[in-house]
Amino acid sequence: MVRNLMVLAVIFICLNSCKTEKPKIVSLEEDIVFLASDSLVGRETGTPEELIAADYLQKRMKTIGLQPKGKAGTYFQTFTFKPKTDPHAEVQFVSGDSTITGTNVIGYIDNQAEKTVIIGAHYDHLGMGGEGSLYADGDAIHNGADDNASGVGVMLKVAEKLKDSIKGSNYMFIAFSGEEMGLLGSNYFTKNPTIDLNEANYMINMDMVGRLRDDKTLSISGTGTAPIWNQVLNSTNPGFKLVLNESGVGPSDHTSFYLQNIPVLHFFTGQHEDYHKPSDDSEKLNYEGMRMIGGYILNVISELDDDAKLAFRTTKNESEDVPRFKVALGVMPDYLFDGKGMRIDGVTEDRPAAIAGLQKGDVVIQLGDSTVVDMMSYMRALSTFEEGDSTKVVVDRKGEKVEAAITF
């Protein structure tokens, strides 16, 4: 009897000691709060803090069960470059003195499929500010919660859902470095891919998806890069008010893939007054909105799972039509506004608009002699002015037309 009890005790101890612990489930909030914390000092490309973020992301990918797909059997793909002195020059990926090293973090789900879906989001930001900052009061930590801890957080949640569910494709997840310096990480990856890019079916990019508004307006760019996009996006829409843009070229990492003839989509919830400022913090994000966007992306992937590889289609490069400006009004446009005119989403202090008394929510309907019906007509009107010019601006303020004098 005693012997039997001893045997049972040994078995019990063994079972408990040998029991495999389930990996801790990390919430969307936890991922974003860590990435956007002051301790990472804004995740500027090439800094020790960006490497801390990269290490965190590789551990998260490993916990999820993604295979490493960087260099030499790791999750990391490093690239070294010399900072540009000429903003119009092409970046040079080099080694040597006065260089910066960025680190893409890449995970993979191998379903032995013939086609691969690439899902990406950049994790770098502006550090203490610098050239890209819109903050006027000196150096400060730019946490970049919306830009773009939000996209990275949603990407990790999509990876968790795809790990053991939709099997018709392989899935590559890339957290890009160097986006804020000119799409450097995605540019480098597409020129030095760790898979055969001929197998790439399409690329989904999430950049600034953390500020979904109450009316659920969601911008999706790249809809012209494959003939089926509009149909799929509308049929799987769980309730967003969609603002669709055909162009495959834009100021984010999907552009690098479009230029390799890969269909793309870019999900975006709009700019705001905290864009590229220290105030872009994690407590201001809409986490339920991000979960809804992640679910929508899964719907799209599922809908296309059994389909043949998407046909690629070139689109008009809308950036080539953007006029050049010698002056600025000092406002943040609402890029999701789909009414007539240009809606102001934020006003910068001590700039022409603020001095003239323009307010957030005003819709510019006339600038000088030009009628403003959309963003492009607003930009064309603005491009005709030079510093020192004075003119009038007419705005629609809650249904009332208000005229003000503007001096640039």
C-alpha cells in the first residue's frame, strides 16, 4: 500500500513538473502600451531603443508560433544606409562610417501553399522629434502610439488568428524599420526578399489604424491595384464607412510592394492633431476600433483564400499631380472627409488660419478666387499664393458661411 502511494506520488509530481505551460496571451493593449512607452524613446531607426522594440517583436512572433524568416535563420533582416542629405536622392544601402542600421522583424506561417500573403506595419517612429516632427517646443519623446504601434499591434493579432485557421496561403508578417526616413525597410526587403516575390499574392499594410472615429470611417488605399478589390472590400465590410482610393502609391510601406507589381491595400483611420507630436499616446487610441479592423482584414483574407492569384493592375500616381506650395495655411486637413470642400481637422497656433480665426471642423469652400470642392482643388488654390500675399477664405461653419482675411 505504501509502495503504491509512493508510486502515485512520483507520477503526480512528474505530471506536474512535466506539464507544458501555455504561452501567456498578450493583449492588443499590452503590445501597444509597451511599444509606445517612454522607455523606448520613440523607436527611432538605428537606436538602441529600436533594437529593444525589435527584440520584443521577435519574442512575440516566436510565442505566436511564427517561423523566423529574416537573415540566417533569425527573425531579423538588418540593412545599413547612409542618411540622405538630398531629399530627392535615392537612399544608398551601404556599410562603413556615418551609417545607420535598421532592423526589419519577419515571421512566417508555412502552409505549403503556392501563394503568400504579406502583412506589414512599420514599428519605427521619430525618437525625440527631429525633421519629421510637427512639435514646435523643442525635443520631446514622440511615442507614436497611432503611428505606428497601432498597426503593429493589429498585425500581431491577425497573426495569432491566422496561425491555425485559414490555410490556403502562406503568410509573412513584417514589422518594418526605417519607414519614417523614407520607406527604407520595405524598400530594402523588396530588393532583398527572404521569399520568392513571384509567390506573393498581395500585400496588406496597416499604418495609423488606431483612431477610428465614431462614424467608423476607414480609408483604404490601393483598391485599383487588383480588379477584385472593390468587390471583396464591400462584400466583407462589417460596418465601416469606407473611403476608397485607387492609387497604389502613397506615403507608407505598401508603395514598395506596388512598385514590384504586387497588389496592395493600405488601411488608415485618418490624421489628427497628435500626428508626429509627443501627444500621440496609447491612452488616446480606439482599441475596439482596431479589433474591428483586424477582423475586417481576416474577412478579406478568408474571402480570397480559395481564389487564384490576384491580377495586378497599375494605377495613376496621384502624388505626381500634387501641386508644390510656397505657403501653408497652418491646418491639418481631414483626409477622410467625403463632403464638398476641405474640412479642417486641426489648426496650428500662430499660423495664418489660426490668426484668421479658423476652427477645427470648418469646411473651406473658397480660397481666394478659387472654389474648393475637394482636397485637390484646395491644394491647387493654395499653390497660387506666395509668402506675403493676402486673400480671403470662406468656410462652412455648421451650415453658416463665414468669411475671413488670410495673410501668408
